[in-house]
Amino acid sequence: MIALTLTIIPPLAINTTLGFLLFTSHSVFALALARIPFFQHHHHQTPALIGHESVDNIQEEEEEEEEITLETLLRGPHIIPRHPTLLSAIAGAGAGLVQGMAFTPVENLVRSVFSSRVK
């Protein structure tokens, strides 16, 4: 039982770390890409009233830039950006590159340890 546990823990720890890195970097890239004008909604300048607030007041609140913090990573942005699928695809590609760069040294280490055991 202990031998089985010891063989499962290292790959589990690596996969957990790489999964966390993948999803966290995807969130950071998505929040950063949402600031690009292509992904932002265009506002109409009509002073119509919604409840007690005018559209101009709402637009001023929306135009404030959100900081990328742990809270915004967990909560997500206030406004859904335009083209969310494209934004997510680009962020996913960037996150995949980050994960690949992080995994390459680990893979090389595992190969060298495995090759030294086989000889």
C-alpha cells in the first residue's frame, strides 16, 4: 500500500501544479485581453434613465479598469467582453505555452532519472 502511494504522489503533485498553472494563467490572460479595445463593448451615448441612474453614470462605472487581483481571478470580470470564445481561445493558447514551458524542465528531469534507473 505504501509503495502504491509513493508511486502515485509524484505524478499527482505534478499534474495538480500544472493544472493550477494552466487555469490560473488562462484567467490572467483572459482578464488582460479583455482590456484590449477589440474585446470591449461599444457604448451608446443616450441619456436614457434606468431606475434612478442614467446610462452615462453606468458607463463611467464600467469604464473603470479592473485590476487583476485574486478577487477578480475568482469572481471574473464585471462585464462580459465581446467575442468571449475568441478571447478564451487566445488566452488558452497563451496558457498552454506557459504550461509547456513549465513542464519541459520537469519532463527532462523525469527522463534523466528514468534513464539512470534503466542502465
